Amino acid sequence: MYNISVLPKLIKHILCETPNSQKTEIFGWVRTKREMKNLVFVEVNDGSCFAGIQCTFDRGAGIDTQTEAALAVLSTGASVKITGNLVPSPAEGQVVEIAATALMTLGDAAAENVSGQTADLDIQAYPLQKKRHSLEFLREIAHLRPRTNTFGAAARLRSRMAFAIHRYFQERDFHYLHTPIITAGDCEGAGAMFQVTTLDPKELAKQPADYSKDFFGKKTFLTVSGQLEAETYASAISRVYTFGPTFRAENSNTARHLAEFWMVEPEVAFAELEDDMALAEDFLKYVFNSALNECSDELAFFDAHVEKGIIENLRQVAGAKFTHITYTDAIKELEKAVAGNSELFEFEPRWGCDLQSEHEKFLTENTAGGPVIVTDYPKEIKAFYMKQNDDGKTVRAMDVLVPRLGEIIGGSQREDNLERLIKRMSEMSLKTEDYSWYLDLRRYGSVPHSGFGLGFERLLQYVSGLANIRDVIPFPRAVGQAEF
Ligand code: 4AD
Ligand code: MG
């Protein structure tokens, strides 16, 4: 990483410098203040890395009155500028420290409640005092939680993983495509869409409402997936990917569902299901390796404090071949397991029904002992656009399942035959006139093509071990939750 010279130095860079008593300025937030005889130790953190830098004030050596006054009221959470010299540290566990001479408090953080002249000016004590807080409590203060080690690490991991994803695709001739956020179609056909409208409530209450009067002249929604639009560009420039927010109004209050999440969707022309699976595996391994190499401090922290063994687990997965199994064989495996223990699952596995997360867990953790790609699902439980197999029952779908989490990727080969696609759409009561542009891709220069969607937050959950998806996105949106 470059140390950009036009901005104040970050603590992560200062900690790597050779201590030569050079004059140094520190900017950050106070983690702790301790006093011992004539010495005052202030640990400052700026979130650029886990470690803070220790700044030692020596009253014996003389401190100016302004600094003395600032030190007297300094408390955890305050933002400061500290000036001093970078010297070798006599303390254990740190190579350098600041022999500090001046302290300027930029912003206080009250250690106790302070009442103001009006209620608006009242200030509650800074909620992040030096003790361990539960993830549930921190979720309620999502605007302050990035100042903790866990959420600082989650934020750095998220940013670097996003960059690694772009790098993977950019270096392999995939073009980053911006698909619309507002759409008129339902890509997944699951009906879990947020409506976008400027119609007034009186108009909306009419049965039926007149959407020709709405902003776009038709009924519109927030997108659930950029796939259909990505297919148009894959059918022109061969390899594209999207990476953007997607929205689902699913009423599922689980640890792996959000109403607003980020999805990565590559789409590749001239690629069949086997190519798609190979791409998904290569891509995931690349991203896992990037996490191991580029976020080693963060992973070490998650391994120690969040999910034991996460590093070893990622290493193993990055080195092993993913297991492939058809949906039909997966159901047989699950049925066999039930025959041995009828209490094993809450939901009975049955051909034709979607796999429940307990089934996904069993397949990864017991059947395969690692990631599994399940293929060829019954057409009834998958979206209209998937390529139909000759058996008339299944489609060329693939889901990548991983231990602890279940589905991390969903993808498929797309139906490229116009007649078959139209037939399937009418079976599913979809109006072809709503999808005429999509069908044009099958009318003009149709090619076999495939793609998948990775839930970015699911990836972050898997890599960090954070069990709740609301802890890997800065401001989670879920049923009943749109704070901040
Ligand atoms: O399986 P899904 O619904 O597939 C699609 O949307 C396809 N159009 C993708 C494609 O082929 N281009 O969603 C893809 C992935 C899931 O595997 C899961 O990781 C994630 O998106 N996902 C969610 N993540 C968080 N919260 C939710 N509510 C999610 N729904 C799906
Ligand atoms: Mg899916």
C-alpha cells in the first residue's frame, strides 16, 4: 500500500517506520488513557489497522498547560491530534511509540451523561467504553460500531474483497456492467419485489390503479437481480459482470437474508453449465486466497474471536476440488440419511421441493465435507430462464453450497432456444410482451450462455465467520429494520 504524502499519515504506516526520534503527528480516536506516576499513556487508533499507537506524555519532562488541561479531561472515544517524536518502545508488544509533547482534543466523547441547555444538547456517555460489547448491542449503534475491532475489521475485509472481485473479473476480460436499479420486470419470478411509485395513495388504492399515470408510465420495482440485462451485454461483448445492490421484499427474518444486499453476477457467452461451475469454483478460490493473503490480520482476529479454525478452513477449501452432485442424487443422499435417523431433519427431503438450509448443511458438512455444487434442479422450483434438460423435468441450474452457510451462489445455463423459452414462460403465466427485448436475444444471434449470482454478504459471512448477515454490511436493511 502507498503512503500518500498529501494526507496526514495513517497509524498503520507510522507503526512500520524506523524510530529515529523524528517529529510525528498522530490523528485518531482515544482507545484508553492510563496514568502512572508522572507518565500518561494514551492509546490512539485510527481504524487503519487493529493496533493503536501508544503516546506517552511525561509530566517530569514538562508539558505545556494546554496539553495538561486537555489530558486531564481526555476520555475514551475522543478524537485527537498528538504531536511528538517516534521512538523505540520499551513496552512489550509494540516496536514504536510516540514520546508525546502536545495534545489537542478535536472532539470530546463524554465519559458520563452531560445535560445541555435544551434536550437536544444533552449528551449521553460515549457508548463504546473499553469493554466487550455483544454483537446485538452493537447492531443498535451501527453508526458507532465501525470504531470497534470487529466492525473495523469487517469494513476493511468488505472493501478489500470487493476490490479482489473486481480484479478477478477485470484481469480475465470481463467488463463491469451497470444494470438498472429500477426495473419493470421480475427476474427471479419470486414476487418478492419492492414497488417504486410516485402515485398518490388515493390512486394506488383504486382497483386496478392506473399505472399509466405513474412516473414511468408503468408499474416499476427495485431490481432483484441484474441478470436479464447482463444477458443482453454478454450477447454482445461476451463477458460481463455486475456488482451492485439488489432488493428482495422476502419476509424472512434469518441470519442469511437481507432486504437489500449486494450481488456479483458474471454472465458469459458461449459458456455451458460445466463452464459456469468451473468459473464459480475458480472465482471463489481466488477470492478466498485474496482474503488469506490480503486480510491476514483481519482473518487472524476473526479466527481468534469469532469462529475458531476459519483460516485453516479457507486454506483447505481453496485447495480442494468442489464436489458435484445432481439434485436427484442429493435427494437420494438425504433420504438415505433419514432412513438411518428419522429425526435428522425438521423438513422431510422430497424430490420436487426446494432444499432447506438444514439439507444444505447436511450435504456440505456430512456428505461432501466441503463445498458442493448441486445441479439439475426440478424446473418447478427454479426461474423461467433456465435451460431445460431433455428429461422434461429438470433444468441446467447450479447452486454452490458451503459448510456453515448453505447457498452462497445460484446460477444456471440460460435457455437459448426461443420456442422452448416461450413455452416455459406461458406455463409459468409470464406475459411474453413484457419480455420482448429479452426474447430478441434468442431471435438474433442466440448463443449458449451461462452465469451466476454470488451474494456478496454471504461471501463475507463465510470468510469472516460472522454468523449474522447483519454484521457484514454497514447498515443492514431487513424486515422491520431501516435505521440509519
Ligand atoms: O439464487 P439467486 O436468487 O439467483 C439470482 O438472482 C440469479 N439471477 C443469479 C444469476 O444467475 N445471475 O441469488 C443469488 C445469490 C444467492 O445464492 C445468495 O448468495 C444471494 O444471492 N442472496 C441473498 N443474499 C442475502 N439476502 C438475500 N435475501 C438473498 N437472496 C439471495
Ligand atoms: Mg438461489
